[in-house]
Amino acid sequence: MFFIVIGIAVLIAGFAINTPSLSFSHYARPVKVVGIVLILAGALTASIRQIDAGQVGIVSLFGKVTDTVLMPGLNFVNPLASVTEFDVKTQNYTMSADVDEGEKKGDDAIRVLTADGLEVVVDLTVLYRLVSADAPRIYREIGTDYNDKIVRPVTRTRIRDNAVYYDAVALYSSRRDEFQNRIYKSIEADFRKRGLLLEQLLIRKINLPNSVKLTIESKISAEQEAQKMQFVLQKERQEAERKRVEAQGIADYQKILSTGLSDKQLQYEQIKAQKELAASPNAKIVIMNGRGNVPMLLNN
């Protein structure tokens, strides 16, 4: 556009000096040629627009937004048209109680009331992207600041609307995934109507009131103690069962000895023991339970 303006100015100057009374009127024709060349060069450069990767261009002419979407690369457009670029890559919007983590400085976490009337603080990150085909409509109806007009208010409102169906403790523990899936579906539907695609919803942290935290910690401690006691009782039962089995085994063994061993078998075992003693290199006394019970001294 700069060359077009300069070229028009030069062309007008060429016509202005095209007067025979002026001593330099003979320069009028070259000046006109230069002006035309500048206008053509400006029109050509203004007609070529480069769109970077991950961006799309929206063409507007004299305030009217067209449905033409310029894709990444070189595009030819009306030199008088203006092109506004939109980011179609995945974007994230974080609302956090931590000062330096959210999109807005300071405490930007979402405070909601649960079904039991307690206030819960939710840290959240929204992953989304703009749908390329809907970019012209977004530009016409919303503009370029769709983060503040759509993403932030819709997310905060839907979280508050759905938190009232859950108790604070349930949100913090057992029903957290259910709550996340529920608000995902709700926000996704609103985003889709506006030309945005919700990719993922991440609940980063849920903070409960201190009184509720103490109650939960006490409950968890009591449950852990109960589980520990169950373990101790189970161990004692197993030990008692082991001792019972051991006692039963001893009783069965004694019963077998008292009823199943004969005199001949006992004599045979005695002879075996004496043979083992006799094979030993050490001096020993062997008492033979034979006739007369005469002890015998056996050595090398």
C-alpha cells in the first residue's frame, strides 16, 4: 500500500509539471512512468499475503468480512483488502490461585459452592483451538479477543453450574473424574456453537476449606488404623491356625508311635543305632539290651 500511495503522488506530480511554461516540463513523461510503475509494484506486493504455519487469514474489504479463509503460505488478495490473522494451534487458558501461573495476574482460581454449601476453590486449565472454517464468523461476531469473551466466562460459569450437584468431599476424592467429565461435555457444547474446539479440560487442583481438610485427614487416619488392626487380627488368626495345625501334627505323631510300633521294630531300630555307633572312630560304650545286659567297650 505504501508504494501505491507514493506512486499516486508521483503520477499527480507528473501531470502537474506537464505545463509548457515550465522549464522542466520535459520531465513530466518520465515522472508519470515512474508513478505508474510504483502503483503497479505496490498493487502487486499488496496482493500477495504470507500466512505463517498454524495461522489462518481473514479478509475484510471496507469493513465487510468475507468468508474467504487464507491458509498458510502465499495468497493473492485484493490489494485494498486487509487481512487479520488468527491462531489455529492448540491454546491453553489457565485459571489458578497461584500468582504467576494463570493468564491473569493474581488469584484467578474459580470459587464455587457445592451441594453442602461449602466453598471450593478450583484450579483449571482449558486446552482448545479455533476451527479454521469458523474463523470468519468468529471475527464478525466476537472479534480477536475470544479468550476474554468466550473461553473465560463460559468455563467459569459452567463449572459453577455443575459444582452444585456434588458435595465438597466428593469433589475432592471419589467423584472428581465424574465432575471433570460433566463440565467437559457442557463446555464443549458451548465452545462448538462459537467455533471453538475443546480438546481437553484439566482440573489441576481442588482446595477445600480447612475445617473440611481436617475432617478428611481424621477420617483417613481412622481408616488406616482400622486397616492396620484388621491386618494384626488376620496375622494373629493365621498364627493361631499354625499352632493348632502343629499341635494336631504332634498329637497324630504320638498316636502313631503309641499304637504302631512293635517290640521287633524297636529292636531293629536299636540295632541300627548300635551299628552306627560302632562305625564311629571314637571310643564308646555300647549297652546291649540282650541277655544279661552286659556292656561292651568298643574301640579301634
